[in-house]
Amino acid sequence: MTYIKSILKSRKLDSHKGTYGHALIIAGSMGKMGAALIASEACMRSGVGLLTVFIPEDERQIIQIGLPEAIVAIREKTLVNIESFKSIGIGPGLGTDKKSSKIVKNALLLKTPIVIDADALNIIAQYNWINLLPKHCILTPHPTEFDRLFGEHKSKQERMIKAMKLAKEFGIIIILKGHETFICSPDISFTNSSGNAGLAKGGSGDALTGIITAFLAQGYSAIDAASIGVYIHGLAADICLKEQSMESMLIGDVIDNLGNAFKKIMK
């Protein structure tokens, strides 16, 4: 926690929403809008100034009712200048059809700080777009997604060694999710100390994507956004154990405790 406390910035009294960036979450499809809502709420609970969610028109009410603080942009109708955003989180519940694949490819060609997760990772694996990964992007694969992208591995240790090699080769950040999540950049690597098995449920990765996207929008470097995001995500889950068990914990409980996690770090 000492390291995280040293890099986490206090909110300025004379600031406004523009101070903390405008993030874009590209997520959701029919039957998977929960992923978009989870990522979006986690993003807004992590200090971003403004959030736009890029979703299918037929699913818009889920965000507009579930998270009225967010701006909704319709994928079929709205022309979004992606370069105008401070950060992008892409992939949770996105689907892997041709329209989604086109969106992912367009996002990869930009210089905007980006978190790539879930279906966006699957699309990159499907089309073998590894060479399109922009410098300083953040990949957040679980072990199966990592193997889809980079080939089969027999153990976590093998994946960690490969992740460090890839981070240097491509100039990217890789977050290998799981017990003691492993984070590596071209220069450093370390294992996260927070979190528990209550996070071993659907939606946890979606929330992490939203959290890290929020820190990128606020101007943190990719490695600092990844480090803080992973730690505070796990810490909020640890705080949940005061009222929930690892069996009963839901990702909504974790998001509800992000504020307590911030307070614990900054006290």
C-alpha cells in the first residue's frame, strides 16, 4: 500500500470535471450489457470527470437508467471522435462480430491511452493483430485469453516469463489476472498483494477495466494506472469481507467499496 499511496494523487479543491478527464468505454452487446454497466460504474467510481459509453442503440436504456451520470453514444448512429477522449476502455461484453472487430481495429490505430480486455482481446487473437498493439497500451487477459493471444502455456510461471518478454518487445503493459495478479511493463514487473477469491466471478475483469480507464483519463502513466487500478480493485474486495463472504461477494459489492478503498489508502 505504501507504493500505491505514493503515486495516488489527492483531488484538488479548486478542480472541476474537466480536470479529471473524459473517458470512453466501448462495451456491451445483446445479452452482455451487464459487462458494459459494470465497467462504466467502476470507471465513474474511480474519479473520472466524464464518461461516455459507446453501446448498441437497442441496449441504451440499460446504461441510461442504470448509470444516469454517464453519457450514452449509439454505435449505429453516433459519429464519435475517439481521439477527443483522454482514455479508452474496450472489450467487456463487446461481442466478436465484424462490426465489433472494425471498432477494435480502429481503436488500435489511435494514440489514445487504452485498456484492452475481454472480447477485444479475443478479436485481436482471432485476427492475429498483435503487431497492431499501440505502445503503452494495457492488456488485461486472464490465463485463457493470454493463451489465445500468445500460444499455450503449461503454468502461470511460463505466462509470467512470456508476459515480461512481450512487454519489452512491444512496449506495452500486461496485467495477467488471477491469484496474485502479475503486472509487467517494459521496465518493471511485480505481483499485486491485494484481493481474494471472492473476485473469482463474472464481472470482476469488467470492473478492473473501468477502474484503470478512469486513472488513464486522469493523466496517470500506463504503469501507474495499471498498478493503482489492480491494487484498489483487490483492496475493495478485501474490504467487502467485512460484510460478505468470498462465496457471497458480487462485483457490485466491490464497486460499492471502492470509496472505502480510496479512504484506506489516503488516510
